[in-house]
Amino acid sequence: MSQTNIGDDEVDIVIGALHADLTSFLNEWRPLFSRFHLIIVKDPDLKEELKIPEGFNLHVYTKSDIDRVVGLSSTAINFSGYSCRYFGYLVSRKKYIFSVDDDCIPAKDNKGLSVDAVDQHITNLATPATPFFFNTLYDPFCKGADFVRGYPFSLRSGVTCALSCGLWLNLADHDAPTQALKPGHRNSRYVDAVLTVPAGALMPVSGVNIAFNRELAGPALFPGLRLAAEGKLRWETVEDIWCGLCVKVICDHLGHGVKTGLPYVWRNDRGNAIESLKKEWEGVKLMEEVVPFFQSVRLSQAAVTTEDCMLEIVALVKERLAALDPVFARAAQAMADWIKLWKAVGSGSGSGSSPSNG
Amino acid sequence: MAAASVKPALLLKDELDIVIPTIRNLDFLEMWRPFFEPYHLIIVQDGDPSKTIKVPEGFDYELYNRNDINRILGPKASCISFKDSACRCFGYMVSKKKYIFTIDDDCFVAKDPSGKDINALEQHIENLLTPSTPFFFNTLYDPYRDGADFVRGYPFSLREGVPTAVSHGLWLNIPDYDAPTQLVKPRERNTRYVDAVLTVPKGTLFPMCGMNLAFNRELIGPAMYFGLMGDGQPIGRYDDMWAGWCMKVICDHLGWGVKTGLPYIWHSKASNPFVNLKKEYSGIYWQEELIPFFQAATLPKECTTVQQCYLELSKQVKAKLGKVDPYFLKLADAMITWIEAWDELNPSAGDSANLTNGSGK
């Protein structure tokens, strides 16, 4: 397979608004966002009106839209906090989505040039991934790079990239204990590489800066694992880690790729790690069960779509994790409801009736 | 994770050998002098043994030519390649040190983006002395490096890591391409400095390059056999990759890590792509079989030492790759000969290659 051409009209930029005033955020991103369609989803818990600057092509969704679309179909699905952006994934009709947290701004690379994160993610999704054998010069489709000696020719066409995971300068996405131990620690290392995460290798996907192929990854990107004391700071969540593991396991099974590395965004300082520690121990403890679980997941030959795979994972969560903690039983239920919702509302792209904008 | 107050490079002065295969001369050592001089060198002279290889003044070294190899190994010398840099693994066998760094004689000191000379040896040592993390991928790469750490979601129970067996460095300037790629892109140069070290995940294979490589000899030495290449053999330029695939399967089985990335060296010489094509020709077809073979290879849990793992692999090579080409039957036998020779030259090493986790530090 060769490079796909991704047009601007195939991309939605989905922003979960956890802060009401998006003026400076959107103005910082304006040069990179202005040619795309934006979906802004307001955290249903947010009381104030959203402040959005002029000049963008966008739709805003609020609690009333969420209630209308989801309605009574599920009591398990909760779109509050960081989860609000997934509603945007549900209602989008585009093939590709880029999502970034509303406390991030464009970064600068090693040469001091502004990083076009959207463009880099699009490139990552448009070029093949190479999960079956590790290329020591990283992304072979990058200009100036190629496959190294010893890379089998039959594996050089690669597979479709379903998910592109970007990174963060300044406030990296560490957990609360790590950040609390090193309060002054900031990530200043710009690693100039994109690489495919090998098949069979799992990783913690951070939702702070991601892009994905909605058709392939959409049904699996759902914040099933909601902490009992989930909060409005990334330190107080693990939902993105959970659905990232779902996506990776499913991609490995279906033969799609996941890339990580560039682009970087600049993540502003926010919150107090020590305060969040009180809430985040729950997430830290749960990961001890979550990771071995996903490492042991084996999907059947019959599971040939992302939805099929998700339903098999739901069954396995019920069988192996639900007894350990009620949060897993809720996750399984929410995931099952999500697949139903996705099939009813979310699947399909291009023209089609979409819920009216808020 | 805490940096030692004494630079790690000086700490391993008497614990690391630098193994260099050469057929020409060792002029390149002049550039490396500031970094290599404190260390002991093992020079493996390939080709005509009557030729004298001049070693620059001031280096402490031992040198072996083909006559020495034949004398020391006797009939077992058949496992050591001739007219191919694969002969370097003889250096691993005769070394008495815990760590090995090997480098090609056309590799020079590179500069980092700030213009500073890169002490490749120091970076390799840092890579080997810090743990690896093969069980879960850290998106910020090596968490033990200064300025990095584990990301949110990384289980705390996995944060101790495992001992690092191999540190695989990269190359600026002439990249390590195969002959077909060289022919299509003769002018491509690697100019991208990727400031990362990362653990190659468990279960993932990669093509290991021997140009800029370091390893814990006490842990993984017996698996670093560079195969039968060169004179009288149907294949060349697959020595390091063969060792890398065997090594990775064994490291995955025994729970050790392999790192790749920094340090960079400057690779100055592009070998002739037509010569390379002749050497690699069979390999390009065979690697289509080799990769699935290694990807599927499993070792029984009774194999608890590197030698046992390696001998088991040689059985599987004979059984499954013999039908690809009779060369693999010869190679499987050579693998056995290598282990016999290794154990003969390293008699107490047999029981030291065990599984205790502390040996990596």
C-alpha cells in the first residue's frame, strides 16, 4: 500500500471543553485549525457558557445534545469531564479525527519552528504502519529514512495506521505520584521520530494529543473505565489508557497499526499533583490488573470488525475483571452500550443525518 | 535510576573489552582515542594473517589473526567465518570481561545536534547499566534517562525493569541499508538525530547491526555468534542479524532487555552495492523464511541458561530451516561448535549465566 491522500474535508478536530473560555486556546491553534471543521463538546458538568472566538467552522454540542442522542439508551455511559470528547467522535461524520486537550498549545521543534500537529498526525495516518518487524531507523516512510538491511521485503508495504499518538513538551503526561515526586520536572526532550508500536506490544495511550481513523478505531475509543473519583485533571483519569489498550489489542488482531512519537504539543502547567494523588491511587492500583488482562486477551477468528472485537473484550472483562472491582463491571456495561450506540448513531461517514448542532 | 557520582565510563574501565574486526588498518582509532584509550582492545584480524596490522601507539590490546584462531580453537575454528567481519565474534569468546563493545573500523565519532562529540561508549555503558522495560512500551522512551520517566498508566509493578543484555546503537551519514535500497538511493544519508533510547518490546524482532553494538557478555555472550559468512559460504552481511534474532528470542525467553537508539556513530564508508548484492542475494529470499521462523520460535522452560537456549535453537534451525537450504544444516552444526568452543574457553561461565535479576546493574 502507498500513501493515502487525506483531504481537509475528511478530518474533524474534536475538542472536549473542560474550560468555558476557549478564546486563547483556539486563537493559539487558529493557524493550524482554521481550514478544518471543528466539533466542540462542552463538558456536561460545566455550568458557564462557552466563549468561542469568531472565524472557525464549527459545531458545538452541549449536555442537551448528549441527552437527546443518548437519551435513555444507557445509564452506564457517562460523558462528563474528559469523556465529553467521545460524544464528538460519535457524531462526527468524517473519516479522521484529531483531538487535543484544551490546555495544550502548538509546540516548537528543535529548530524553533512551530509544529503543525494536525499535519503530522494526518501524515502518520496516511502512511503505512509497520507493526510486524521493528525498523531501527524508525518510520521508514519518513523523508530521508527507509527500511534497514534485514527488513523482509514482503513486510515493506505495511498496513493501515488506525491510531496516531502524539507526545507533549513541558508538562508531560505522567501520573500524579511521579509528578508529585518531581514537581519541577518538565519534558524538554524533542525526539524527532515517529515509530510503529510493534504488534503484540501494549502501551499506555494518552488522550492528550491523538488522531485516529474513525472507521477503524472509533468503536473502540470509548472511555469505559471511569474511576469512582474521576476528576477534571488527566492525573485523575485512566479512561484513555483503557480505551487505548482496547484499540491496540484490536489493531493487533485485525492487522492495523498504531504509531507513536511526533507530533509534540506544548502542555500548559495545570493542577496540583499532590492534590490529585488522593484520587489517583485508584487508577494506579487498577492498572496492575488492567495491563495483565489486556496482555492475556485473545480474540477469536470470528471477530473481523472493530465492533465484533469490542464485544468479545466486553465478555472477557465481565468474565475476568468484573469480580475484582465494580468499576470493571460498569466498564463492561458501558462498552456494550457504546457499541449499540455506535451502531445506531455513530457508524458511517460522509453525508448522513447527523444530530443538529447545539 | 540515580546517576552515579563517578562517571560510569570510568567505572567499567576494567570490565569492558572493545572488539574490533579489521582487514585494513586501525587509523580510525585515532579519532576515538579520547574515549577508547582507557580500555582494552581485542583486535580480530580477518583475511591474510601474514599482513601486519598496525595498532596506534598507546592502546592496550591483544590481536588475533587467522593462525591464532586456528591454533586456539583447533578443529572448532571452522565455526569462525573467514573473509567477513563475522569473525569478530571470536573476540567475544576470548574476552574475559563482563561487557563488550564492538565497532567497525569505518565508524567515527559523530556530533550531536549541539556540535558536541558523542562518546558512544559512555552512552552504551549507561544503556547497559540501566534496566530495560520490555513488557510495556513507555511512550517517553527510556524512563531511566535523565529528564525522562514512566508515563501515566505504566504499572508500578513493572517499573523496576529487567537487566539490559544488549545496547544497539545507530549511525549517522551512511545508513545501514541493504543492497537493493543502496542501489535505488545511493545518495541518501541519515541526518536525523533521534534523541531516544528505547527497549525493543518482548516478542518483537529487529535487524541487529554489528557496527555499533554493546552487550553484557556474562548474560548473553554465548548467543552472540555471528554465523557462517564470507569465504566458502553462500551468504554475507547477515552475520549480525542472525545473532540478533537468536539473541532476541533468548532474551525474551530469559526475561532480559534489548535497547536500541542512542548512541550514534558516524558511518563513513558505503560499501559497494553490487558486491553487497551478491553477498545478500540469497539472504533476501531466505529472510522471508527466517523472520517467521524466529517469530514462532519458542523455547521450553527447561532451558534456563543461554547455552541451553542456543543449543535448542540450533535443533530448531536444523529441523525447520534445513529444508530452506542445506546451508542451514551447516549453520546449525556451527552453532553447536560455537557453544562447545565457548564453554571450553569460558569454563566457569556455564553456571554463571543464570536468571538472577541483579546482574544487570
